Amino acid sequence: MSNPPSTPAIKFEEVSRHFGEIKAVDQVNLEVNDGEFFAMLGPSGSGKTTCLRMIAGFDKPTSGSIYLYGQDVSNLPPYDRNVNTVFQDYALFPHMTVGENVAYGLMIKKVAKAEQTKRVDEMLELVQLKGFASRKPSQLSGGQRQRVALARALINHPKVLLLDEPLGALDLKLRQQMQVELKAIQKRVGITFIFVTHDQEEAITMSDRIAVFSQGKIEQVGSPAEIYERPASAFVAGFVGTSNLVSGEIAKRITGSEKTFSIRPEKIHLTTTSPSADMVSLDGVVRDVVYLGLYTRYLVEIEDGVDLVVIEQNLKTTSMDVLSAKGQKVKLSWHKDHISYLEA
Ligand code: ATP
């Protein structure tokens, strides 16, 4: 039976999971749409994995309800939910071949052998492991094992696929490659993917939307651009990238209001020309310069004890040029539209 498009794939209604005094998840409300690539992002201990485990059915809320395509699954065991999980350590069966690992879900369901072979081939093709069926997991690289785990989890066409730090065990280059591939696979199969990560860059690269977790609560849900450009709280502004937070008197001088705002370092320019009316203009003194090859990070004091981080790309400059800026008076400017007021 197909669902009306408005039915969310996952819905959390006031969901809490407390372990005695510890509020691992606390009164969380959340909707994940059908077909979304959705990230649960947050620091260690913020409650992401507990949320994932409750969707999978490995754990139950102490209060509140979880719906899967409109059905209350809060108290259903894992095997009665049409969801599957890919674990960070892949949890492949070492004694089985790749083909047998991928076929496992079909074997359990006693699907006919010929059908099994056909579907395993399709899955291995999807994850670009055609021809690897007879290998053992020990004969594969980390990235290839990850793909086998993905194929095994997708073969039964779950409605929702849960991924717990799926790329955490891979080195940076392979991780970046798998980020692109994982997204492409998700688009092809059209299944709702929910993944847990503490890596903000990974969440921004792969997701349609991100929920940012802190201390068992969701601070903000939005597209990567919304989260980055319009962080709702100081926590989000600080956790997702680097941000300058300005408040009080100095904020009032810049915007006319004492309300705290955030401005991203790459939006601020060091300039010598007079800015136009839609630009903010400030005087400052360069206190520190860090040359980082691709770009340079400046720390500019705009008032006693108030510093802003400014990042400029090194388009023409050399390290000698930028380092000589230390101690100099500069003008800072940024577009007024790039100011983002915090809600909390
Ligand atoms: P990580 O990225 O480190 O996995 P996380 O954001 O996924 O962190 P959770 O694993 O959901 O965080 O844990 C949230 C909080 O709940 C932590 O303080 C953790 O210690 C606590 N917690 C989780 N499981 C249990 C448990 N079974 N018993 C007691 N406390 C728990």
C-alpha cells in the first residue's frame, strides 16, 4: 500500500529516553520525510544513537511515541519494523562470502535460490562490487566492506535505512568518495536514509536536511544551507563550522539592536575601499595571522577584547604578504544580509 505524500517516514512525538538521571533523549519532536537523506548531527553523548536505536527497535522510549509511515511502532520489536541498520563496524559474517552476506536477508525469508542470485547480482552492481560475490570479507578493503554492508541492508527493500556513523572507519579520502557514492545510491533506490554523524562536513555534504542535537534535544532542523547560513542558536553556530557571535553594545553599534547575531568568517572582507550602504563597515587591528595555504585566517580586534575571525582565500597573496598584516589597522566589511540573528 502506498502512503499519501504527506505521511512522514518517521515521526517522533515528545519522545524521551531517560536512563535514571541521564536524559539521553528529552522530549524530541521530529519528522523525516519519505525519500529524504536525513542526518542526525551532534557531539558525542548528545542522543543521536539512542534516537537511531529507538527507530530500529533496539531501544524503547520511556515516554512519547514513534511512528513509521503513520504506524505507531514505539513498542514493536525490531523484526516487525520495515527498517534496516548499517553499523559502523559493518557486522559482516566473516565465514560467509560476500554473496552469502548480501543474500542473508533473503535466505532467512526462504526466497528461492534463483531469485536470490538475481537480487544479489543487482545489489552488488548497485554498490559497484560486481564480480566480488565469492570473496570473503577479509579479502576486501574497508570501503568495499562498507558497500557489502549497504548491499546486505538494502536487499530486502526496507522502507527506512538507518546508518550509524557509516563512514567513521574510513580514511579521509575514501570517506569523501563514499559520501558522494552513498548519496548517489540513495537517490537511485529512493529509500529514506537516516544517518548519525558527529562530522558536520559529512552532514552538510550528504544530507537533504539535518537535525542538530545537543544534550538530548534537537537545537535546529533544516537544510545544510539553512543550518550553516542561519544557525538558530549559539550552539549550532559554533558546532557547524566556525562563527563569530556578536552581542550587547557592539552588536547595537553594528545593527541597531543588542540581539546576538552570528557572522561567518568567510563572509567578512578585509578592505581598503569605502563600503556601499548595504554593507557593514568596521575598523579593526589585526592581532593574529595564520597562513593555511588555501586560505588565511585573521584574528581582528574590533573593540577592546572583542575579536572577529576572518577568512580570506589566498588568491594572489603569498605567505609573506599575509603574515606582514599582523599589527596593522584594517577595515572590515560584510554584507548586511549575511548577519544571522540567533533565536536562543
Ligand atoms: P556518540 O556519538 O558518542 O555515539 P550519541 O550522540 O550517539 O554519542 P548516545 O549514545 O545516544 O549519544 O548517548 C546519549 C547519552 O545517553 C549519553 O550520555 C550516554 O552515556 C547515555 N546512555 C546511552 N545509552 C545508555 C545506557 N544503556 N545506559 C545509561 N546511559 C546511556
